[in-house]
Amino acid sequence: MISDLKNSKNAFEISGVVFKLILSSFLITIGLSAFSKEYTIDSKTSTLEWLAKKVTGQHSGTISFGEGTLTVEKKKITGGKISVDMKSLADTDLGDSPMKGKLEGHLKSDDFFGVEKFPWSTLEVTKVEAKSGNQYHFTGDLTIKGVTNPIEFDAEVSEVSGQLIATGEMTINRAKYGIKYGSGSFFEGLGDKLIYDDFSLKFKLAAVGK
């Protein structure tokens, strides 16, 4: 009888400990989720502009964002993954010139971005460091044509009417992604046919909280 009472008491105490552990785990999860929020990229209001230079001049244009999310903890971006629709690549400096279509076709070909085989480029944010004010330093992995390389850039981040806005500019070395056409990194004696390896992307990224 005494033994049964002791066993019941021990079982009750063990159950109490297990319950407290489960409750603590639940509260911790709730606490963390209260500081973590996911924002969805608004591809319609986000903009991405490119600029590429060569010895004899330069060209500029746009690309459209695809789907993506940003993770925010304690009102700061901590991570995220964003896609870019490479098939949307367009030139904006040639107007209605026949050269516009020719240039766009060449940029989408295997000489450059090979968009039929690689229709999406992606950026995965792996680290974010605060600088001053609304300025942040981003580190991530950029994938173009199936090749992934680390990239770093600065951006200004603010929240406007419940929408997260990030603006900035990044410089990309196309040679690191195997884009060889007209590149001095792969060919010599190109003269005025040289196209510089670095091109820039100026972005305004808008995201809405869930």
C-alpha cells in the first residue's frame, strides 16, 4: 500500500516535470515567433535596373523580380530568398531602335545569361549587419546560370505604411558566373569590342508582412 502511494507520487511528480518542460518549450516558441515575421516580396512595386558598360559606351535596362520572402526579427532583416525573372530582361536606352530587340536577344542567349536553360537567378541573404541609421550591410549567395558566388552590398531599409522598403545597389562580376562573351578575363586583344566584366544592379525592393 505504501509502495503504491510512493509510486503514484513519483509518477505525478514526473508528469509535472514533463508538463513544465512542454509548457516552457511552447512559451519559448511563442516568444520567438512574436519577434520573427515574414515579409513577401511585392514584385509589382519592386524595381530592378541594370547598367553594363563597354569600351565604346554603355547600355541600361530593367529586370523583374519574381517570388521571395524576407525574414524580420525585432524589426531587422535577418535573412531571406529572392528570385529574379531573367526572361523579363529588357533594354531601356535604345528606345524603338531595331538594335533594342537584337541586344535583348543577345543578352538572353547562351553568350550571356542563357535564359531558356536558366530562367531564374536567386539571391539568398545569409547575414545582415547594421551600419548607421537605416543603413545595413548584406551578405548573401547569388546564383546566376546555375553558378553560386558570395556577394556583399549595402542597402537602406525602412518601413512605410506596413511595407518594408529596401533600396541600394550591387556590383556583379559576370566572369565569376562563366559569362565569357567580350570579357577581358577570358580573351586578349578585344580592343573596342571589350565589354567590362562588372555590371551594376540598382534595386528598390518592396515587401509586405504576412
